[in-house]
Amino acid sequence: MNAILKREIRAYFDSLIGYIYITAFFAGSGILFSVSSLQYGSTDMSGMYSGLFYILLVLIPILTMRTLSEEKRQKTDQLLLTAPISLTSLVLGKFVAAMLIYSIGVCMTIVYATVVSFFGAVSWLTVFGNVVGLLLLGAAYIAVGMLISSLTENQVIAAIGGFAAMLVLYLISAIATIIPVDWIARIFTELSFAERYSPFTYGVFDFSNVLFFISATVIFLFLTIRVLERRRWS
Amino acid sequence: MIEVKNLVKTYGDKRAVAGISFKANDGEILGFLGPNGAGKSTTMNILTGYLSSTSGEAYINGHDILEDPIAAKREIGYLPEFPPLYLDMTVKEYLYFVYELRGCRLPRNTHLKEICELVKIDNVYNRRINNLSKGYKQRVGLAQALVGNPNVLILDEPTVGLDPKQIIEIRTLIKKLGKNHTVILSSHILSEVQAVCDRIVVINQGKIVADDTADNLSRELTADHKLIARIDGPKDEVIKLVQTIPGVVSIVADMQRERGVWEYNIEAVEGTDIRRELNRRLMSRNWYILGLRSSELSLEDIFLKLTMGESVNEFLADKADDLEERYKEEE
Ligand SMILES: Nc1ncnc2c1ncn2[C@@H]1O[C@H](COP(=O)(O)OP(=O)(O)OP(=O)(O)O)[C@@H](O)[C@H]1O
Ligand SMILES: [Mg+2]
């Protein structure tokens, strides 16, 4: 797993994707920060965090698009899948690498909060809630993006597919409102990433929500492993 | 040791591998010979655990590749048909990666240095793989298979894309490696497997059509009836003359090699040797043979021969008898 992890992190910065992600994150969060907090001299950072979510919806698919599709296209999957390592450590190595790069961005927001704290009281609980929420949501979304990437050899399709899947998972509660059958609507609401995520943005840690994102991550990583496994039998 | 029992692989309703069984012993170089689409790569991908077989078993040094894949994979170095290279890495970075990926324990720098010297890539060690020529990429692929000193080497068309000098070097290297490894290599060139392998398995359309030592198979497959002759003499007349030799099926002038010297492809009925008669007749006209060699059997010929087996031999023996009688009558 270590070998994969190291190689992935290197690849993020060799292929520029790592730089693009960090730059875009920095630019996006910086603009949001100045528009929502700095301009009003406000120490309330929730404006930035809620806007940031939509930026991540675009950036996470870019992080995950080439994880597995590119290996297949370049046929380097033949090296990885015939090496004496398990599929689980292969997928985990890639997941952890994406997660590390992703966290660089998310943790940057703590720097903003620190800056703000020099000018007034910051609700650290809210900041902390948002950071944890973003990390959990990001983990689940990275797993989704990897699953989509394992299904195609084309990075662009992987990125667009990943974006679409993440959007649907987020907006599933909106779909729920137009479903007439009550219990189905309830299930949809329960599964909605948006519903699960929003409490974190107020600094509310609901254990069931933490568990929800961890389970979602595990399920999507498991499905990714299954896809790779299936392909052998095709 | 590699043992394969009744391996089958179907894609949809297409049988790419249709029940293959064979064994490769320690210290043996086994050649996999077959035309495009025969199922060579598919078999190798199953042996290395990249694909799963539809049915059948494969053991690498006793480890079942399906039941105990990690132990089996630890024994294997694999060079796939397309070398699995990360083009954005340098050779050094790539080999370091493979070293770690395979969980290799040998002293890293000396081990990798040895490999690079063996496959002669030490001079490009710090270059990006993307900028290497095809032959060098192929060698880096081979180097990758040697990392960790695996017992079993599986090489899918290892000499593709190399220049003639490199081909000879790599063949020599494989022969050397064959002394203390089990090697399976695939090729669609008969002379290559003859030159390198101890045993040859010929496969066609997913089935084994021959499995024999290289010597036996070569004896069976020599083609004295197909000649390439370089003859000094007027082209059209030479052709006319040669056509009158009993047993000659066709003669085609190939290319002018020197002034007045042409190279001809002569084909006789299989089982007849026309070399002496050819000499005699040309001498009588004061034309000279400057070079004479039997041409290699094409893969099609081999499969015709191997798949038709006895019946084709009988057929040809009859034909040869007829011809001999005609000779005698003429004289
Ligand atoms: N993924 C696949 N899906 C469907 N058919 C396939 C697939 N891979 C290979 N085949 C078919 O299986 C057969 C065997 O292919 P294979 O690549 O093993 O041949 P080969 O002996 O390696 O040929 P070559 O000399 O061209 O490399 C071919 O007819 C090929 O078309
Ligand atoms: Mg092949």
C-alpha cells in the first residue's frame, strides 16, 4: 500500500492535478472568504464554508478522475494487478493519497479562521464542525469518484460521471420532495448527503451522521474493489 | 515450476483458450508459439493472475493462482505484451516503485544496478521513460520483471520492437536466465523459439497442437522443399530451366542482388529434395549457384503440418514416390 500511496502523491504533482486542485481551492476559498467575511468585517465563516461545498463538487472529481481509469488506459493495471498485493491495499493506497491531497485544501480554511481570530472571536466549534464535515463528505465523495473512475478508461468521462454522481447523491433530498410515496421519500431524505452534511456546518456533531459518511466511504470503496475483481472474470 | 490443467477462457461466447494443459519444469525455457489471436497472451494473463480462467487450474511453484494469488504472484516476474510503464517517471523512479510494490527485500541499489546492467539500461537510468525509444521501453519492461529475482519469468513477446542486435542480446540474456529460472516466453516466430527454448508448445485457436522438445519439433518442421537460391544467370531462362525440374511447383524471381544475379524462391512438392538436381542442371548451362538455403516454414505451414498430422505425411509420401518414378523414366 505504501508504494501505491507514494506513487499516487507523486503523480498528483507530476500531472499538475495536485497543483490545480490546491490553486483552485485556494482561489475559490479566498474569494469566498473575502466576499463573505472580510468585506463585512464579520467573524462568521459559514458563508465561506457553504460556498466551498460547491467548489469541491467540481474539484473532487478532478482529483479522482484518473485514479483507476488511467491505469487501465496505459495498461499499467497489469503491473499492479499481477503484483503480490491485494486489491484492497491497491484501492486503499489510492484512496488515502487522494484524501491527503484533499485534506491539504480543507485544512487551509483553518488558516483563514486563525487570521480572523486576530480581529474578533471565532466560533471554533463551527470551524471545527465544518472541517470535520468536509473531511467526511470528501472521503465519501472520493470513494464515489474512484468507483466511477474504475468503470471507464476515459478520464473525462470519469470526471463528468463523478460530478453527476456526487450531485445526485447531494440533491437526493430534493428528489424526495417530489416523490408522493411517503416511505420512499423518507428513505431518500435519510440517504441525502446534503441532509447529513448540513448539521456539521452549524458545529453539530451527530454520531449517526459521522457513521453515515464512514459507511458510505466503505461501501463505495468496496464496490470499487468489486469492479476490479469482476473485470478479471469478464 | 508451472503447471496448467485444462485451462479454459471464454469471452462472451468466444473461446480464447479452449482447454490447455502443460507443464514447465524448473530451469526450463518453454516457448509458446502461435499466430495472432491464438490465445498466448490470454493464457499468460491467467497464469499471472491478471485474468481469471473460466475453468481449469494453474499452479505456480505449487501455489494455486486463484486460491492463493499473493503467494503465487510473489514467484512471478511478468512482462506483458504492452510493457506496463509509467511514462511520467524516470527509469530509476519506476524501478524503485516496482521494488517497493513487490515488497522486495534484497539490497535495493545493488539489486537494481545488477538488473540494469543485465538488460543494458544503466545508461538511461535517470531519463524519463516517455522519452525512451521503443526498444529501451521494452527493456525497462523486462527489467521490471526481474525485480525481486522471481523464480518464474513470464515474458509475452519479449523481443518485439527491438533491433536485430538487441534481439540477439535479449535472447542470450533469456537463455542465461533460463538456467536458474522457469521461463515461459511467447512468440510468433519459429526461429526465435527454436533458438531460445528447450521445449515448444504450439498453440492455435486456443488449443495445443504440439508440445515437444525444440530439437524434435525442428526436425519435424524443417523445410527442405522450400529454397531460396541466388543464381548467376539470365533470369527468364533460369526460370524456364528450373521449372522443368521434376517436383518443382513454382519459382519466383525475388530481387536482383548483384549484376546479373537474382534471388529466387523455389518451392517443390513437400518431401522432395531438388537441391542436387538443381545444381546439376544449372552447371550444365554454366550458370552458378552463389547461395542456397532452405526457407523457414511459415506459421501457416506449421499449423497445416501439425494439425493435419499423419494424413498430410502419407499424402506427401505418395506424391514423392510418384516423382521418383518420373525421374527414373526421364533418365
Ligand atoms: N477482452 C477481450 N474480449 C473479447 N475477446 C478477447 C479479449 N481479449 C482477447 N480476446 C480474443 O481472444 C483471442 C486470443 O487473444 P490473445 O490476445 O490471447 O492472442 P495472442 O495469441 O496473444 O495473439 P497475438 O500474437 O496477436 O498477441 C483473440 O481472438 C482475441 O480476439
Ligand atoms: Mg499476444
